[in-house]
Amino acid sequence: MKFQRPSVPADPPGFVPGRLCHIVIPASLAGDFSSFTALDPLLPLPVELPPGEETLNPETLKPEMVFSGILKCLAEDPQGEHSGYYRNLVNAVRPGIAGELLETALLKSRNGDYGTALEILDLLDGLCPRQPSLFLYRAMVLESRARALERIAAPGGDGASPAERALTEAEEAYERALAFPDPEMKALFYAGRFYGSLENYRRGADCLRAYLAAGDAGDEDLRREAEDMLEEIRKDGLEDEDLEEAAGLIRRGSEELGILKAREFLERCPGAGKGWFILGWGLRRLSRWQDGAACFEKALELVLSGADLRNELAICRMELGDLPGAGEELKRALGLDPDNVKIISNLGVLALKRGDRAGAASFFRTVLELEPEDPLAAAFFSQPDR
């Protein structure tokens, strides 16, 4: 058979469940591995069998099956006995494969297919082990998955919600990216922003200061954003243990304790808009709509803005029956963050409350385009009277 240069399919190799077997590639095919001149005719190569097949049919052997098998072996055992040989072979047959796989992983993540994106990154880790950039990309994909899960409130068997567990995985991945002696500058920036989103401002500020000290002159937008975040932290006194603990308690489902900690912080820093936001967030999670709305409005008075704040206020107003007010806040939130699934989903909920099923369907279709596994949007389309 002619061993043609394999191409990367739409879903790269390794994702369709299949067993591995090993075969010896005949020496007559060595020339087809153009730039790779050290093909060992005695060393078996892994082949991924098609799903459901237990043995290899030589007549159905395709180059992609060998290519897929090599990548799968590297992902499962990056330090295996023949891993160096496999890497040389893959890179000789397809010199640009690492870039292609990374591009596919990021595309899968943007499309909400986080599981496949992480599997591709596993392949890349086997092909290019311990590359600092791969640790960062993994952290960013895990963070995106965590954000997508935040709307799912059902707790897991250990009491933690899927979103909480995913956030923990994302945090562990960022820490691995930062553990290198000289972490990538973008890892410092994105980790700083991640920790800021968790209200862990002390850790976030440390990362952002390290990023600015490293002097990344190549990305002025990131530098400005880092400087703005640090200024907000400094101005509002956000490197405070009570505020950090309040946010963590609320996120883990201990809202009452978190509210107490937030109030203790606000006694010392009554002008910190973020403190009022966290207090309102805890109250909203306890369905104390009026109290939550008052806190969010206070945060707005203190010039704290942002899509999340507007969205939270909209939820409270919706539950209080102020549908026009909720609609205005959601429009403002969407203007600040046009691809925010939570906001678009809440616009769908608002349309339903107004009796506009056609409008709700439009919003929920958009939600599913951005987040195919969104439970609320999926439930809407599963109803027989849609």
C-alpha cells in the first residue's frame, strides 16, 4: 500500500474510542516518510483500530490509523520507551502538526467543546512535553469550562457544584503554569485576571505586579488592563482577607457566613463597590431580591460597572416583577459583554415572563450556539409546545 502523508481530520486523531495494536511498517514504505530517514523497519508502530474492531485487517489499514495511534500513545505515556522515536516520526511526517492541533483545540474551546479541546491538549503534551504555553492554554480552557458551568446549580455528590469543581481544576492548572522558574508573561496576566474574578485579589495582584515588572512592551492593551485592575484593587482596598473569605464562602454555598464577612469588610471600607457587589451576590443567592437589588444599586452609585453587576441587578428586578427595569439592565449588560451566555439566557427568561415564546426561542438558540450543553436552553427546546 502507498503510505500517503496523513491529514488532520476535523476531529483530530485520538478522540474516537478505539483499541491500540502494534504493527511493523515494511521497509518499502520508509521513503513515504519524506524527511524522516531513520524509520526502524523492526520497531512496531501503534495503530488505532476503528471502534468495535478487535483485530487489524491489513486491507483496511490507513495512514491516519497509524498517525492516530502514535499520538494516542504519546498522550498516554509521554515518557515511554519509544516516545522520542514517535515524536521524531510525527514531526517528520507532519512538521506543522503541533500548531494545527493547538489551533483546533482553541477553536473547540471557543465553540464550547471543552472536553475535546482538553483531549487535544493531552495529545500536544505528549508530542511537546512540558511546554509552558500548553499549561497556560489548558488553564484557559478549564477556566472557560468553569464559567460555562456556573449556571448549573445542582451540587455534586461531594456537595460541590460542577462549576466549583471546574474552578478548582482551573486554579490548579494556572498554578502549574506559574510553577516554572520563568513563567510565561501571559500566564502571569491571565492568572491575575482569573484570581481577580474569584475575588482572590491578593493572589491576583501578586500575579499582575509580576507581569508588569517583567515589562511586556509587546502588548499595550494587556498592560493597560493589568494597570487598571491593580488600580481598582488599590483604590477599593480589595486585598482584604474578609472580602476574599466572603466571596469564597458564597461561592461554596455558605451564603450566610459569606454575607457576615462581606458586612465586616464594608464596615471598614463602605465606599468599595466590589464589597457591595459581593454582599448583593450573597443576598441574591438566598432569594433576598429586594436586599440584593439595593446592594447592586449601591455598587452602581459608587461607579462600579460591568456586565456581571448589571446582570445580577436584572435578576433581582425580574424576580421583583419589574420586567421593564430588568430589560434595561440586561440590554446594558449585553452591550458591555455581547457574548455572555448568562446575559443572553436571562434575556430568554425575560421574554418568557413577558409571554414572548418566539423571542425566547431566538435568545435560547443563540445560547446553544455559544454553549451547546446549556441546560436551560436545552430544556426550553425539549418542551412539546415550543
